[in-house]
Amino acid sequence: MNITQISQPASPGKPAPDFALPAVDGSGTVSLADYRGRTPFFLALFIGLWCPFCRRAIAQIAASEPALKSAGVETLGVVATPPDNAQLYFRYRPTRLRLAADPELSTHQAYGVPKPIPTPEFLRALETTLINPDGLLAEPLPISQAAEAVGKLDSYKENETDQADMERQWPQLKGQFLIDRDGFVRWANIECAADGLAGVGKFPSASEILAAARSLAD
């Protein structure tokens, strides 16, 4: 099924929307101005830590960060949960990835990342669409069952903040953007844009991100 979009995502050639968010590590504020005029960067917009696919993608993107840095591209992840909840999570699962907190999804909204309307058609599609992101599971499962199965693989237990985040955010999608040193979007990837709901949980591979990053030098 098609995903209805209220606004168009930030696209290549367009100025990247400004943002200023608290850094998860408590070091102050992270903003577009930190990068503009200095360095290109890869911006990954996640939802809350209740999302098992986001938790996996944070680890995957953190593993790609050194290669991106070697290509002259910084990396920033935005996780949609309060800073203290993110700090609790990363205390036990440390990451090298620079992270900012945005529990209200203001950056997703500014960058036009869709939040589908949960119509009856959408809810039926959730029950019938089978996914197996990155081949993690033994077989494709309906979206909610796949999310539950991935969560069990991680042995993750949600807390009250996660539950509140989920109730406020669902069914927000995710997006990734490459922004050049002048503050313009040069590459964008929006979850489900190509595959509809079959694309839930799919993130660009390390090779895709690196190829896009290297194109900034062209």
C-alpha cells in the first residue's frame, strides 16, 4: 500500500531544515549550525528506543561511523526519547555514535518524514504484510510479530518512558539524510518510500551509505 504523506521529505538540492537538540551525552546542544560551513554529515532520524529496528540500526550505523569519518563525513543520530532515558540505555549499551534526543519528533516533522494515518486499510496491511529486515528471523512475519521477535533477540524490556514514547509516536517512520558542508541535502532515504509497508525496519546498508557519502566529493 502507499504511505500517505502530509508533507514532502527534505530532498536532494534543498536546504536542510535547521534543528537544535540536546546531546544525549549531556555535552550541550547539537545543531545544524555545528556542521554548516565545516563538514558534511550523515543524519539518521530514529524513533524511540521502544523500536527494535531502531536499536539495531543505531548499532549498525555506529559500526559504519569510522568509515564515514575516513570519507570526511561526520555522523549524527537523533533518537526520539528524553535524554535521561537515552542515557540509561546507552549506559549499558555504549556507542561511539554522536546522538541527540528529540522525543517530540520535531526533527522528523521538519524533514518531512511521514507519519502514516492509521486508517482501517493501513491497520489491515500491518496484519498481512510480512517482513524480515536484514534476514534476522527464520522466516518473514507480520510486522508486529517481527518487531516482537527482534525485541526478544535483543532481550530488551521496555520501561514506562518507552511505552509513553510508543503511544505518542506510532506509526512514525524513519529517515536518513546526507547533508553537505553548505547545509544542503545531497541524498535522502525514507523508510517504506520504495516498498510500502514491506519496507518497515529496513535501513540503508553500510555500502549504500558510504557510496552516497563518497559522492559528496564528486
